[in-house]
Amino acid sequence: MKNRGSKPGAGSRSKHSAPLLILISAPSGGGKTTLCQQLLAARPGVTRAITCTTRAPRSGEKDGVDYYFFEPAEFQRRQQAGEFIEHATVFGWSYGILRSELLDKLRSGRDILLNVDVQGAATIRKRAQDEPELQDALVTVFLTPPSIKVLEERLKKRAADAPEEIQKRLGIARQEIAHWAHFDYLLISLSVQEDLRRMLAIVEAEKMRAARSPAPEF
């Protein structure tokens, strides 16, 4: 069971509960992007982690708001220096999350939301083991439809992929879903409203953990 950190003494407690690093992962088509958008809208105090990328800004995107846009050489320098807690290459572009991005926001008292794939989640869990601040704040949630059949229906309804691409995605999804037991919470997706309701319940429960809560006055 994950170590939630030692309880600080009453004199060291702040007046607010300690911030959370909320990580949500799901198979492709599982609904994590929608859930993350809903959670951000429902909890204005939650901020998303800004990802670094080597791709060029798209129309309307701003550096430091949508992404941190780096030249490939700068990204590589930071990667070699171990500044990324997680990074990957997608369609020829590099993406990564800076360790400092997470620590700075946690230290300012902000809850952080991470939307990552299963491989990224595994990397972050591993790196957090060597970072007490990240480990104490980390809460991982795996969101998945109740069955592969339901996931297939969702992908078909989305009408964004050819039949062979859907089958490829389902094959990958089966492998990803097999990792559900490595997460703190398993959230079986039912509807947008129900998924959000239960996600908010998870956040509230984690906020009330004794190790994160301010000391009562007595």
C-alpha cells in the first residue's frame, strides 16, 4: 500500500489541507479528456500541469498557458539533465512534464491535474518514489468503460477512426486496462455526470486524509 507520508505535528499543520497531484489515466476512448475538463470546471482551485513540447504553437496557443514551447535542442538538454518527470515522443514531436512544474505548483498550495497514458502514469509513479513531496501528494485514478464491448461502441460512435484502426486501439486498450490494479482508484465509466460525481468524491476523500488535513482547534 502506498505510503501517504508521516503526519506532521499539530503546530506544523497549515490552515488548509495539503495539495493533491491528481493523475487520471484511461485507455484510448475511455473518456479521460472529458473527465479532466469537467473536473477543472467543477473545481476552479485545480490547475492542470502545463506540458512542454517541441512542436510549433497552433493558432491561438500561448507559451506558458497551453504548452511550454521548446526548441528540440533545449528539450534534449533538459531531458539529459533529468528535468522531466515524464516524457515521450508522439508523431515525431517530444512532450514532457517538468519536475519543477509540479513542485512549484504544489508548494504554492495548488492542486494539480495530470492527464496521462498508462505508460506515463507508470513512469510518474516510479519517479515519485524518490520525491517525497510528489509521493505524498500523488493520487492515481484509472478510468475505464465496464467492458471492451462498451469501449468499442464508444469508438465507433465517435466515428473518428477506420474499422481497422478501432481494432488496433482495442488491442492496445486490453493491454492498458490490465494495469488497473497499479492505481489507487478504479473508476468504471458510466456517464459524464456520474464519472464527475465520483471523481469529486475521490478528491474530497483524499483532501480529508488525516496526513493532509489541518489540525482541529481544541
